[in-house]
Amino acid sequence: MTNWDKEASLILKAELTRRDINYRVLASRLAAIGVIDSEGAIANKISRGSFRMSFFLQCMKAIGVETVSVATQDPE
């Protein structure tokens, strides 16, 4: 069974890694689009994986992701 919180966190972390973006840079880019959050708060949200879809979309927008693959290894 897929752990959806973990899956969301892994997708976000992978996109950040692909673009060589750390949490400090992410916080700055989020602030540029009007989403104010500290680096620590962002790190906590992502490590827990329990964030809203709106936060996920804000992060994707802030780092320039246009498409996301949601394919998992678990067939369920």
C-alpha cells in the first residue's frame, strides 16, 4: 500500500534535488510569489510529508516545475 504523504514528500524532494534547490532558496522563491514561511517550517513540512496540496503546488510553481509524474512502484 502506498503511503501518500511519503510519496508527496519524495516527489517534492526529487524536484528540489533535480534543480539543486535547498530549503533556504525554496523559502526565498516562495516569498517571491507571496508565500511567506521560514526555512525551518518548510523543512518540517516536507520531512513530515503532511502538507496541503496547495503548498505542493506553490512549491512546484516557485521552482519552475511544469509537469509532475505521479507514477509509483506500488500498483495500487
